[in-house]
Amino acid sequence: MELRLDGTHYPLETLGPGKRLGVWFQGCSLACAGCMSRHTWDPEAGTPATVSAVLALWRRALAEGADGLTVSGGEPLQQAPALMELLAGAARLRDGARRHEGSAGPHPADLLVYTGHEPGELTPERWTALGGADAVITGRFRVAEPTRLAWRGSANQRIVPLTPLGAARYAPYLDRESPGPRLQTAPAEDGGLRLYGVPLRGELTALERWLKQSGVALTERSWRP
């Protein structure tokens, strides 16, 4: 099955516990004010890919000891069939690797999905697409409601465990601050700079200021119109 991606990254350490494979779906009609990833809104932008290609990255990440998979965007539920197939395939690979290698560590790798939809907007069809996830983080980003809660950008957003594994991994963080850094940087293939994570209010402006003082001028910013 085909899908459209903004990109992938491993190891991601700012959107869920441990080292994770991050997958960002392209396209979002929710268009939250203050979103740091405006470049993911256009459904025609990004890069075409296949679910099987993403699962190959997940297989490699599992072999390297990944703690989980995080799917964000964009809005993953705008490509619901591809999301459902990706999560189902990722769970099969995770469970297969677990059986093959034996029980290593306290928990198998978990599957986490970010959606901007509020819980009341999750129709049966959307819940079906999320069926393979161990946890989901719900809710629009609201720039006027900043928070320090782990892996969330605004205070209204909620971590919802969906499986016993999700409860075991995420219950300790429902009302806790982020256990590590909130932003992670990595070079992009086009020579730019990628930022991964959920910054605190003012953190991106402070980063711009610091870069400018260091002699680095940003020509484009994903968080500006």
C-alpha cells in the first residue's frame, strides 16, 4: 500500500520513551495555530513511499534494539488505510522478533500514534485505523495552553493507553514532565536542519536567536507562515 510521508528518523528520543523509529505522515487539514510543522500540512508535498518500505525500516530498528515506533505528522488518520496496515505490520514484526529472540528486557517495543483529533472525534472507523497502536496521544495543539507534560505540546492533549503494553509503558507518564530533552536535532538530506520533539513555549524563538548570534541564519522555518 502506498502512503505519503514527510520523513522518518532513527533513533528518535523526544516523542515517546527510549530510542524509537519516528515516522511522519504528510498532510493535515487541522492546521493548528502555532504548529511547528506547517510543512507537513500540504497533502501533495512530502515523499511517496510504501508501507512495506517503512516496515523494512522498522525491522532494522528492531534489530538495533528500538524501544518503540512513533507515528506522527501531519495527521496520520488522513491516511487511515495506510496507518492501519502500518500498525498491523509493525505489531507482527515486533511480536515475531520477540518470539525469535526470547523475552529481552521488561517490555517489547511499543507503538505510539499522535493524532490532532479530540477523543470525541475518533469515529469507529478512526478507532479501527488505530487498532494496532499501544497508545495514542490525542488533541489539537493549542498554543495558548502550554505544558511541560511528557511528549505533549499543550495541556489539553492526552496520552490514552490502548493495550496492556501501552498501559505499562505510558501510565507512569500521564501526569509527568518529559523525562529527557524535548528537542532533538539532526541533519536533513537537503542540507537543512531537522528538529524533532515538542518544544516549550519560546524555545524555538530562543533557538533562532542563539543560531543568529552564532552566525547561522535560517532561510526557512517550518513553524512560520
